[in-house]
Amino acid sequence: MLIRPNNKLGYYTVGRQRVESKIEACILGTQTNQHPLWHFNDQAWNSINWKHEPEINLLELYKIRARQIREQYDYVIVNYSGGSDSQTLVESFFNAGCFIDEIVTVWNRDNTAKVITNPNVTVPQNIEAEFELTTRPGLNWIKNQSPNTKITYLDVSNATIDCYKSFDGEEWITNANEYLHPQFITRWSATREKHQKLTLDRGLKTAVVFGVDKPKLTIKDGKYCVYFVDTIPNSFIGAFNDLSYTNLETVFFYWTPDLPEIVVKQAHLVKKWFDANSALKPVIQWPNHDYSKRTTYEIITRSIVYPNWDLGKFQCNKPSSTVTCEWDQWFFDHYKDSLVYECWCKGISYVENNIDKKYLRYTFDNKFDGLVGMINGHFYLE
């Protein structure tokens, strides 16, 4: 698997063997009949007092986090969509007086036939409308705030097709980690473009920062608690990256052991909201596999943990699948009968045929729908 070990991003163990990729861990677990375990900053979460809400203001915590990153790295790249996670992240840097060297925004416009710039069309298939309605205005705001910040627009749709053309079959999954939808293998590459390599060749210690993520709060056994699920960090880990660049690191802004008080503070604020709106507590009852409830929770928490976020900004709904992801509709529409599509299918079949069904997820009509989530937690707030 083409992933450099980094404890802060999470990893798996199968027996005594450490594995970076979830796909690899599940294959090995199937072969050895040992259940994979996901480790995600266990020491930090187990050491902090979850029952005590930090007294410091949440936005001050965000500024502290921005300063941490700025002081630790020579060159800071922020992956930006204009959504609530990344917008709040960028504002935190600017409010803390911290410079962002580069903003990178990643899209699939080249092969998207139709974009509906109607704020009422929020289906995941219309994801490219977010660039026009949310990201572009956000980038203009950044230009005004920080004229010297480099802004990089990347379209990965053609790069995705070229990648599949370079493979004979299922070997592309070595770049997938967990997410098996077509464009994941190129989406987060930080060493593919010429200008990216030129920056890294300068030897600067470089952070690629992602806004991961809002707290996962639930009510289990009648008590509020927080958990982490591997599907979220894994959605930003993988893709083609040249591992010879040892000066490049992926950094999570919110889910970090460097400032665990962020998640604790966020969780207590969300808990207070549900205490004040107890009729909506069923939305967070454990277990929760309901897509509509998760979408509702996303909207609620966004307004709480990002207090300056404008809820009127356009955002599409989250995709429902990590395999036939709605964001990749262009791929399924235009390449259905091609060798590129056949190559992708070989990888999907390989995963499904080599991993025990207990680690796989299926839709109601028995279609393979990715890997089951693995939990770290629960950490009780009371």
C-alpha cells in the first residue's frame, strides 16, 4: 500500500502486524482469521478528561490549532472546498494571523457534462455546482484576505482515466486504502503535478491540511459519548503520492492528538444543543445506520461547531456510497463499456472476493457497497 505510516492518521493491526491500508488489513484478517483493529490516537483520547468541557472559547481553540500547524511547517497547503470544515479552517488561520502558502481545490469538471447552478438541486450528483455557488466566492474572499496565497485549481477527471489506463487490473486498489469509487485514487495526490514537485524539491517541511471533521456524538446506554469512525480519516488518505518526498505530511485540523480539547469542546457544545432540543435526541441514538438521520446530524452540528458558518451557503448532500459514489456519475455515464471501466471493476471484484463478508457492506438489493466502518471509542461525556 502506498501510504507512509503516520500514527496521527490512524492505522490497523492484525494480530501483531501493523497495516496502513484498511483493504490490506481486511484481506490479511480474512486470511489469518484475526479481526483487524483500528488505532486512531488511542493514547490522546484515553488520556483526556471527556467529562470536563474546556473553558476556552471554541474559536480560540481553532486559532491555537492554526498557530500549531504554522509553527510546525515551512509550507502550509490547505485543501479547500468552501464548505463549513475548510472555510472555518481558513478563517482560523487568518484570525490567528497565520499565513497559508497555498490553497488547493480539487474538482472533476472536465468530464462533467452538465452542472446545474440551482441552489435547490442538492443531490450529490450535482457536486460540481458547489464550485460555482460556494467555492468560487470563497476563493475570491481568500484572494482579498491574503493576496500572496497561491491558489491552485486541480481537475482530476482526466488524470483518473489516465491512471486506470496505466493498470492491467485490480492493482489500482493499492492506492485506494478504503474508498473504491473511481476518482479516489487521484483525488488527493500531492505529488502528481509538476508545480507540486517543484515545491517539495525545495526541501520545505510541508503540511497538506484537511478539515477532518465534526464530532461524532451519540447516545449509548442512555449517556452521551463520542466515537471516531475510520471511514472519515480514510477518505483523505491514499491516492498516488511519491513516498520519496519525506518532507510531506497529511494533517488533520480538528481530529488531532495535538489539541484534543477541540473535539471535547465541540462535543459538549453539541450535547448542550440536544439537551435543549430533546425531541431530536432520536437522531443520535446508537446504533445509527440511517442516512437521513446522519444528514440531519451533519446540518445541526455544522451550525454549532462552526458558529460563523452561513447556513445559507450552498452544499450538496453527502454521497451515499464509497463504491458507486454519486460524485463519479460522469465516469459511470461515459466509460461504462470501456477498458478503463473494466479495470475498475476488476479491483472491485478482487476486494469483494478476497475479504470476508463480515467486513463488507451491502445495499438492500445485495449490491456491494464498501467496507464496514470500524470504531474507536466510545468516550463518555457524563
